[in-house]
Amino acid sequence: MKRILSLLLAVVMVLGLGSALAEIKLDYPTFQVGVNTAAPVIAQLVEEFNALHAGQVVIQVEEIPGDANYIDKIKVLLNAKDLPPVIYGAGYNLLDLALASDLLVDLTPYVEADPEWQAMYNDKALEVNSRDGKIYGSSAEGNTIGYFYNKELFEQAGIAGPAKTWDEFFAQLDTLKAAGITPLSMDTADSAWVTSLWMGALIATSGEAGQAFMAQMMPDDYNTPEVIGALEKIQKMFQEYTTFDAVGGKYENAANAFLSGQTAMIANGPWMIGDFSDTTKAPEGFADKVGVAIYPEGFAYDEPIQGYLVTRQQDSAVEQAAVEMVKYFTGVHAQTVALEKQGMLPASTQVEITQTAKDNFPLLAEFVVALEGAVIRSATTQATMYPNLLDIMSAELPNLASGAMTPEQFAQALTEGAAKNK
Amino acid sequence: MTQRPLTARGDSGLREQRPFHARIPAFLYMLLCVLVALFPILWVVMSSFKSNAQILSSAVSLPTAYSFEGYRMALEVSPILRYFFNSVVITMLSTFLNVFLVSLAAYVFARTRFRGKNLLFSILALSMVIPMTALMQPVYQVITSLGLADSLPGLVLVYMALNMPLTLLIMRASFAGVPASLEEAAYIDGAGFMYTYFRVMLPLTKGGLASAAVMAFLNAWNEFTFALVLTKSAAVRTLPLSLSYFTSQFSFNYTALFAAITMAVLPSILIFAVFQEQVSQSLVIGAVKG
């Protein structure tokens, strides 16, 4: 009997030891797969992290192709309180949604205990990833955005270079139009990314009130003179300066209009630079024709995008491993990989713009220089607005474009949409 | 006076063949129907040989060159073949189980009387009108608590259940259309309940079974949202998910997307082309029985 008991005890101990030493599995759902420009970056970081923590922690990637699919799934998991250990907030403001359900791990003690990690946070990064003085996220992407222009088309129209003021900008649009060139790429579908960039730039440069509006996290009131003023200009842009397929069109249509030389300008971030030399999307030599600029009145989008979040788990060892993963994925090395492979400008000023990045993406170097002239900077409207407003933008922009809706009515629709989050 | 040739039409009689010029409108109409039906498929196949710029700039133009680069990229970017195989297994299993199990219930609803029958039937049938989004959360929690998340049986179970109301409606109507005298004759001849059901009733409702199976198959084959939410690994993911690999918010590869769609639909079209006679027959069997 004693032998049997001893044997059982030994088995239990071995099993217990085994489970204690078992490799921690971190499920990581990501939309950065497939044709997503960050896919090679994430693949490399996962491989490196797994090699670095071999036998201890392994990241198991769950591929969720399509950004909207990712958000849909995360929302279901969030409602079920079954979030994976690490989620990526990206531009979808998942931080507040997860925090409202008390599902996030406070990263403050971890960040404060690691000077190297703490140094990665500048004021903006801290602001976007913190709530009530506690840090919940860690950023990897700078989300620095200007606009691209076709130098050849500018030359054809007799335009010397990017406009310094909005008056000059709209005069350029008229000049381009008179030369038979469609000035702008715009869109309305899939949250109207390109259009919302023009809109945000117009709001941010409309004065102090505009800047204050852009600095707000999840604004409730869009019935303001600066927003309505911007919407008036957006309406004009739709009616006079863009392609026929902009209304109802997605980002792809807007991008194609620019890449095929049909339009002279598109607002977008540096991750698009790779497309200019992709001959399946643009003609051979197109990259040489593209210039990059900050917006009129010295504005640029320049605020780190909400980063990686660690969620509460039953097993504290899993939480610890998740923190390690987030630290690795947002460190200097990770941001350098993204910079050199994807052309993504870093979230942290600690990351140097390397020569490799400049060689890989010459326009990026040009943009970094242009950025020095930016006197007004903010986050994108999409990063700060309530998520449900993205759908309202897509649904109502065609009405604004056609004139079926006035800028005031559009602003009211956004305000009413925002009120639904109360 | 010369007589026009007479041609056979089935076994029901003879009719006069109209001259060719009189049949031209009918041919044109049929040609139009064929074009309308084939155009989307041809457009997808043609687009798989065009560049992104050509697809977006001139959607209906012909490709300028025929390269299989799109197909190479499609196979490289997404695990489409694996997902296709999973789709076949999951769809076949869920369709078979759905039609088999629900037809048993439908038979009971069509043939027996019991208290609350109409209420129960209404509840089951009404579940068809519940929006997918409303089902998402409870289904996720049930499947997770059963330990069936990210598993083939989990997805089979969900698809089987999702198609239940439609199959129930179709099969109850089919069973109700079979004269009760046939059943009674079987019982008089000594057949038991199961024998009567499987050997008499089911063969007489082949048309309904085929319709229900086709609907269940198509619904399961095309379903996206539950496949997304209930699965994690490539081992159980289905074909519709693979098509999302080619577009993201700031990136797209339509050439590969159309190549992937071509690879996804061509096998189904080929199978239908080979078995179209059987499929068509199964759809009309029972239509004239009464």
C-alpha cells in the first residue's frame, strides 16, 4: 500500500512539475497577415520572440485576415470576457472598450520598473495609451501622415510645389482641374479613410478651437464652426475635384486613381510608399514621379497609434509572458524592423531613422524632412472618434457629396451618433 | 399542300416544329439568360489574369496578357487549399446531419398530433428570423462552454442548427404532401415505424430532401461570421475566410483575390456540370407525386 501511495505521490509531483515548467502559450490574434503591409514585420517579430523564449513562451498566431473582421471578433471575445492575452488597439480604440469591462492589465509598474521601456514613451504616446494616470498600452507605430502628390501632373498644370496655405491649395485644385487633371483621390466607403484625413487636416488648421477639437478623445459635439467649415470644403472637394467613383468608393479606388496617374494628390501614410514601385499596382517608374508633403498651414498627423494591450488572465504567468511580448513588440528593435520593412515611422523618438530605411523608402526620408516644418500636429479623427461614427461617415458622406445633406446636417448626424455611446 | 415535319416531345404527344426564324427570339432570350448567368463567373476568371490597376481602372476589359502570377500569389498568401478541404468536410457533414435529423422532426410535425405542436413548430420556424449578429454572442458562449470552440464538430453543430428552421419548413411540407393512405398501406402490410419512415416516406420526399440539402449546403458553404468567431486554427477554418487575405485597410491584391475566387468556385462548378442531370432530377422528383 505504501509503495502504491509513494508511486502516486511521485506521479503527482512529476505532473505538477511538468505543468509548472510547461511552455506558456500566448494566443495572438492579428489582422496583420496576408496582404497587410505589416504582415512581414509581425511574422519576423513572432519568429524572433519565439526563438528568444524557446521552451518558455510561444506565441501562437491566430490569423484574422481583414481589419474589420479582427474588430468584429475582438468585440465578441470582449463581450464574452474571453480576450486573448495580447490585443492590438491599432486605430480602433480598443483600449477604452476593454477598459470599460475592466479587462486590461495596468502596465504602469512594468513600464516604471524598466527605464528602457519607459524611455520609449513620449508625451503623446503616454497620453494615447493611458487613462486616469495608468498606462494600459504600448505603441509601436507613429501614425505620421501627410499627403502624396504627382510631380509630373503638378508640372503639367504649372504648379511649382505643395501648397503652404489652404487658399493656395484650393487655387491649385482649380489649376489642376483647368488643365484637365482630376486633383484629388477621395473615398466614402470603409470609414472613408482618405477623405477623413483631408477633413481632419481642415479642422486642425482652422484655429485654436479646431486644434482643441482634434486633441479631444472621443468628441461628443461635431456641431462646431470648425467641423462644419471643414465639411463645407469636403463637400466642395467631392463635387468639383475628385473622381466619379469617389462616392461609394473604397480606399482601393482612391489609391488606384492616384497610382494610375488619374489624380494628382492622395492623403495617406508612408506605408503606401511601397505601392508606388509595385508594378502590379502602378506603372513602371511611377515612384519617381511621387512627392510627399505635409498639409497646408504646416499641419501633419503625428501621434502614436494606440498600441498593444495586455488583458487580464486567470494565470498570472500568462500575463507576465504577455507583458514580455508587448515589451518586445514595441521596443527599439521592433520599431526599427517596421521602419525598414514597412516604411512605418516609429512611435518613439528613441528610434533612429536608419539609412537602410531611407534607402528602402527614399520618399520616407523626404517626408521626415518635410515633417520638420509641421507646426500643428494631432492624431487622426478616426483614432479619436467613437468607433460607431466610422459607419456613419461611410453611410452619410455620399449624401454630403451629392448635396442631399448639408454640412450642418452631417455634423448633426455625427453628434447624434456620438450620443449613442453615452 | 405539304405537311410540316412533326417531332416527338417527350411521350405525351407530337407537336409541329416551328421554322427557324420563328425560334430566333427564343434563342436570343436563352442566350441572354446564359450571358447573364455566365458573366460574373467569366468576369472573375478574366480578372484573375489582370493587374490590380487594370481591374480597378477598366473592370470589364479583357486581360492584356495571361499570366498565372495571381494564382501563385493566391496560394502563397492564403492557405486556400487547406481551407477548401475543411469547407468540403464541414459542409458535407453539417448538411447530412441537418437533413437527416431535422427530417425526422419534420415527419413528426407533419404526421402526429400532440399538445403544443403548432406552438413548438412556430418557435422553431421563427428562429429563422433571428439576426446572425444577435446569435453571435450566445452561440460563442455555448460552443465555448461545450469545449467545441476551434473544432470541426463545433462548426458542424452550428451550421446544422442554423439551417434547422428552413429544413424543417421544407420537409414538413414535403411529408404533409404524401398521402396518408400510402403510410397506412405500409402499416397494414406489417411495416414498423422506422421501416415506413425510411423505406416509404423518405423516398417519396426526395424532392424536398434535395431542396433542403441544397439550401443547407449553400448556407454552410458560404457562411463567414461564425467560422471567423468560432475558429482559430487553420486546421478548421473554412474557404470564405481565405478570401479576406487579399484586402486589408491599406493594402489590396485583387489579382490574387480573383484567382482565389476562381480556385474556390471552379471545383463546385465542375462538380455541378458533371452531376447536373442528377441534381436536376433530384429537384423535380416528387413534384408530380401526390
